[in-house]
Amino acid sequence: MRMTDANGYRIDKRRVRRAFDRAAAGYDRVAVLQREVGQRLLERLDYIRLQPQTIIDIGAGTGRLSKALAQRYKKARVIALDLAPNMLHAARRRAGPLARLVHRQTFVCGDAERLPFADQTADMIFSNLTLQWCGNLDSALVEFRRLLKPEGLLLFSSFGPDTLKELRDSWAAVDHDVHVGAFIDMHDIGDALLRGGFADPVMDAERFTLTFRDVYGVMRELKALGAHNAAAGRPRALTGKGRLLAMAAAYERHRDKGALPATFEVVYGLAWSPAGSMAGADEKGVAKIPLTALQRRTPSAKP
């Protein structure tokens, strides 16, 4: 599969789920950037006058931000949704035994592109660094729009196209396979929000640079995070030692002050559901469940 083949970047959701399931136990030890971005996303709520009754945290992971949202909006029901069951088990442990009664937290296993909720369920959708794992951005945003009540808020972050540019460039010097996934530009996400029926989108971006002693440190950290290459066009065979050494040598061109950088471009987005109602179109085979049924859902449930 060549990098010029757009199908090569199609996301393999089964691989994403397996990777994050395996990473769940140690995720919090290495998710430094994810915590920082999540905190900055939370801080944006300081400037928004909204008292939501129901919040859905899409891509909740180990539940750090779901818990923070429950503490911020004490009267709201917070639904933590993630594709990986083991991540939700960790989120439920973090929330504690009284999560349902005191913090009104609920945990649902599901796919952001096929959300198992009825139309106009949420007053707010919050999503930190999850959209890049969606195979089709437009379909995910249509689902988000379907779930939001009129004048509901969507607040999210995602990775932009400069993310892991050093690793991508270094592999490009070796072969034409897809070693690093594609990330969507801020302006393209803004256009997708408008196509999805959102109003008043606001987009901005910033860059973070993490440093490592060698390229193998970069790769180990990505593996520990569950951020495996999930592109359909990824190499299927084990990477030979010669190609790996050639990639490492190419990465050395980026060394600065004794360290190797890894760039992460973070895109932030905010948009509103218009005041008018929207009737969601059911997809064949997708079950929409009322909010009351969530009392019986557990992290072991399948999407």
C-alpha cells in the first residue's frame, strides 16, 4: 500500500480497540501530553455559560476528564464512552463505588461513529484527542450533532497534520508504506463542522514538542499509549532490522541539543447545535437507547 493511496489511511477500528485495551493498565503513567491537553480543554469551559444536565465524554479513556466534568457540573449526569472495555474498567475504578449515586456517572462501551443513544440526549459533548481515531470525520460529527439538544455544546481536541512529522519524514526516507496515520487540518475540521450542521465553530491550534534520547523512545511511548499505527495500509510483515536502522538514522537529522524531538499539533474546536431541532436519521442496524436504560449498562458491554 502506497502513501499516495488514500485508502491506506483508513482506520482499522478493531486494531484501535485492541491497542487501547492492552494499554489501559499503564496508560496514566505515560499520558503526560494527553493530560495537559485535557486540562487546557477543561479550562475553556471557564468562559462558557452553560449548565448542562447531561454530558457525554466521547473517548473517555481512563476517566480522568469524566470525573473532572462530574466535579465541575455537580448536578449533571456524565456518561463516559470509550471503544475499549478495559479503558472503561479503569474509568469506573477511578470514579469509585459511589459514581452512579453521588456523581451520576455512567460508563458505556461504544464507537464515536455509531453512538448508542437516542436523538438529542446531551447538552454537551466533550471529547479529548479522540477524533483522529474516527475513520470518517463527517459521520462522527453527524452523530455528535444528532445527540446534541438545541443550543448544545461540542468541545473537542484532536491531532493536526504536523503531529509526528519527524517520524513520518524519517520513514518516508526508507519506504512508501504507511507508518504514521494521517491527521486532519484545523480548517478541514471547521468545514466538516459546518457540513454537519453545527453553528459558530471556533478553531485554533498549538504545537507541543516532546524530546527523547532516541527514536526507540518515541516508538515505545506511542506503544504504551496504545497509539499504534491503525491505518489499513500499515506494513503487515515485521519491519526488518535494516529498514528500522535506516529510519533511525534518518531521524537523527532532527536531533537538536542532544535530543530528538517529536512534534504534536493539537487542534481545539468548539461549536454549537443550532436552536432548531434536528431529526436524526437512523442507520440500519444501529440501536438507539433511551437515557434511562443506561442504568443497566456496564463497561463490559459490547458496542
